[in-house]
Amino acid sequence: MIATRNPYTEIECSDHYSRAIASYGAFLTACGYRYDGAEGKLGFGPRLSPEDFRVAFTTAESWGRFTQKVAGGTHTAALEIGYGRLQLKELSLDKVAGTAATNATIEVDGQAGSASWEVKADRYVLTFNSHLPISAGQRLELSLS
């Protein structure tokens, strides 16, 4: 009878939802994923192959893809929103060995954007003047050199 079954015991979730979802913590840790929706803060610090990294991410109102490449001392990253809307006030990226940026450029769908940035505790932190809305189908690109 459906009314008396445990909704958290789905066989596709390894028969106990809480055990299966606990493994998601390992995924978030490997991505170095940090998110605070109320503050509009999003961050990544990949632990596995940070020189060429790609991962799906979710937020309160959206999901998308994050990519990062490091080559020749240049650290590039991109956020692509596949669904919903993301309001960003701050984006942070962990520094990758061999990079020491002195310049940052930001583009949203090819249009130049503006943000202040600084290095805090081995992390590049970009702060936007106001919440930057990024909607489904849009792409934010960042280059640190």
C-alpha cells in the first residue's frame, strides 16, 4: 500500500535514500563547490584535474555547467546556465598552482562585464557591483592572467 511505504527507500537510490545522498558530499568536495544563495555567492575549487575541469552544478533556482582550464599561466572559467536563473554577487575560484593573475576580464554572452576582484586565502574572488542575473542559455566567461 503506497500510503504506508517509506518514500525514502527507493531501490534506484540504493534502497536507502540517506545513504545514497551521502555520497553526493564526496562529489561536492571533489568540485570544491561552495554556494550561498541568499548572499549570491558561488565558488569552485576542483581537486581533480583543475587544469582541465568540467562539472554540472545546481543552485536554488538553476542548474548548469562549470568549466575551467589553466594553460600558459592563464586561468579561464565559464558558467553556462541550462535552466532557471542565477543571481551572482560573488564568484570565487581557487588558485591553481602555476598561476598568479594580475588582470581579470569578464564577459556575459560576449558583452564585457565589470567586477572588482582580489586574492583572498589562495582564492580569486570577483565581486559584482550589483547582483548579476544569468539566465538559461547565457554564458559567463572569466579570464585571469
